[in-house]
Amino acid sequence: MRVRRPLRSSEAISLGAVVVAGAFFFVLLSGHAQGLNGPSYWQWPWLPETPFDAREALALYAPPIVCFVVAQQLARKHRALALGALMACATLLMFAAQEVVTPDATWLERGGQIVDSLGAHSYYDEAQVVAQEPEWLARFPELMPRLRCHAPTKPPAILLLYTWLFRASSPSAQTARFVALALALLASCAVPMIYALARTLRQRPAAAFAAASLFSLVPALGAFWPSFDAVYAVMTCAQVITWHRALVTGHARWAIAFGLLVAIAWFVAYNFLILGAFLLLHALVESWRRRDRRVALPYLRALARPALLAAIVVATIVLFYAGLRALTGFDAIATFRTAIGIQDHLATGLDRPWERTIVYDLTDYALGMAWLPVVPAIVGACDAWRDRRRTFVLAMTCFAQPLIVAAIGIMPTETARTWILMMPFVLVPAGIEIARWRRSSRAVLYALTMLLSIAITRAMLFTAP
């Protein structure tokens, strides 16, 4: 006979805060409360209120709910199938979010329209322009000022992918829909990657699965589909996993793999530069754990390994871009300088007070996760500090990443979208905490997170053709 576990104090505090916060934010969303959608200098537009249709809601949300429930039931004995069900849940919630915004078009039609939209996506259209230029990769820095929307401040990897696609299939509505579907499937791959990340960081399977479950519910995936931002979370997990493996094993192959992933990530978007905060802190923590107290200056000696691994990583990145330069003529340094110059020029006319961006960047970041997962992440860290558990150090290292980025103001505004790549740093600590909860408590958190996620995507317009 199973004995029901007593409700721990931290669980009771978290659960109570989750219920109160869930009701609070749901009321604010229903009333389109001013400030909830962002500060005065940047706001997500409110969508017009529509009458509730029970049939529509059932058709849209029953499939992802069923997938999520099935995943929880399969979690203990069939982990791979459970993660697949979570991927299906995340994908279906993406489609449902866009179906609500444009009821007269299917989710796939709207996804294709967004991909083919200059204002929302831009890469698809601009790839058709640069494809006409001879040796455009070699001339990319001089072409960048002529590009529009997001393209002129990014490296050329996404444009290159589209030019390759256009060789197989000319630009059309069908091609754009194929891209939208592919981006949804790639974004859903972040679910198993977050599971793999948590397991790599020495967390129990239950904690890793809880973190993956939370990610499958975050509204940012559906709100910004089809975009590459959701796919960036996959690349974040891959980089942290390989860096951790390199630090733990000391093997050069993991450092080389990490260096290649970093080089490719920087070829896709410069956003990944901000991950340096966590990667550096994690290296310092792992070195401290592996110090040998029997020798003189134990910590300095322990730092020798990550220093050597970092040298291998730098060499790998340099060789990658040197090889790319030799093959295509692409100048990575000139491209980076041009992108920074264009970004500075675009930011000149924007009124974004630094002291205000710190707060609003963090609140918008929390909005992208439906707010609630932040509660168990923080309470669990406090509980770990009180009990002197090792998870406290991991939680603090994770929290430092978005806090440092917010304080520096290096990537402000629209953080519900641009900081998706940092969501694992909140969801992993949250998963560690809720894995210690009773199943009924976890069910309440999951249900409220999904409810708020649906409410957010029905209340605000995040992307449009």
C-alpha cells in the first residue's frame, strides 16, 4: 500500500504561490492590464477579445493536453516515448497559438505567410535577393546594409540555408509552409535536449523530465512560431552539454565538439555570445569541485584543465572560420563589425532607458515562460541553500546567466523571444524542485502553466505576417 508523502514546507510555499500567481496573472490577462504586455517603449499588442467557443477550444487544445497526460503516464517506464509525446504537445500548442490569431486560415497557411513576411521573418525574402549576387558570401559585409529587418544584424547562416533550399525548390507558398513546419519540428527538439542537459548536469531522470515537461508548455514556442529563436534553445543545450563533458572528462574531443558547436552557433546568430556568463561560471565551479587539497595552490592547479580546454576551443573556432574563409571568402570579423555598427545605428533612435530595461527584460523573459515556473525555481534554490544541497550552486549558476545579461543590457527588449535560448537556465532548476513534489502538486503546476500559456497566446499578438 502506497504511503502518501507529506507536503514539505517548500512545496507548500511554492504551490500556494503558484496558485495565487496563476489566478493573479489570469485576471490581469483577461483585463488587458496596462504594463503586463511590456513597458511604454515596447509593448506586445493586445488582441481583440473574442467570445469563448467550447467546440473550438476542445478541437484546438484537447490533442496537446492528451499528449501531455500520456507523456506523464509513460515517464517512468518508457522515457523515450514520453519525451516524444512532450514534443508532440509542444508542436500542437505552437499550431494552436497561430490558429487562434487567424481563424480564417489554417495554422500551416499562417506559418507559411509569416515565413514569407519581410517584417516578421525577413530571411526568406532576403535570401532571394542575395542569391542573385555572385559570390555573395565573400561580399556579405558590403551587402549587409542593403538587407532589411532582422537580416542585416545577423551572420549569413540562415540566408545560406535558404539559398540551398531554393536550389531544390523555388520560392513559393508551399516552400514557405515546408519551412514553417520544419521550424516547428526543430523547436520541439528542445524538449529532449533539455532532458539531456539536466541529466548531463547530474540531475535525476525525474528532475530532467519535469524540466522538459515545463518547456513543452511555455507560450514563447507558439507565440513566435515560426522563428529560429525557439530552435536556439536546442543549440544552447548542445553547447552546455559538450562543455560540461569536456570539463568533467578533460578529453580534447569534447572541447573540439564544443568549439565546433560554438563556431556554428556564431555563424547562425550572435545571440549565443551571451552564453559566456554561464559557461565561464560553470568552468569555475567544476574546477573548484575537482581541486586537490593535497597540493599547493589547489584551485589554481585545478584551473589548468579548463584553461587548456579553452585554448583547444579557441583553436577550433579559429580553424573553422579560417577554413570557411578559404572555401567561400567569408570574412567573419568584418561581418561582426558591420553587424555591430548597424545594430548601434538602429538603437540610436530608440528610447530604451537602461535602468528600466533591467526590470522589464526579466519580466518579459518570465512572460515567455508563463511566469509560473520561476516560482519553484527560486523556492527550490532557497530550500537547497537551507539544506546545503549541491543543487544550490547549479541553480545560482543558472540564475546568474539571465541576471548578468539583464544588468549589462546587452540584449534588451523582446526578451520573451530573444531570450528563449536562456530558458533552460530557469526550467532546469524548476524541474529539480518539482521532481521532489507529489504528483498532485506537479499536476496543479502543469495545468496552470498550460492555462496561462494558452491565455497569453490568445491575449497578445507576438508575430504576424
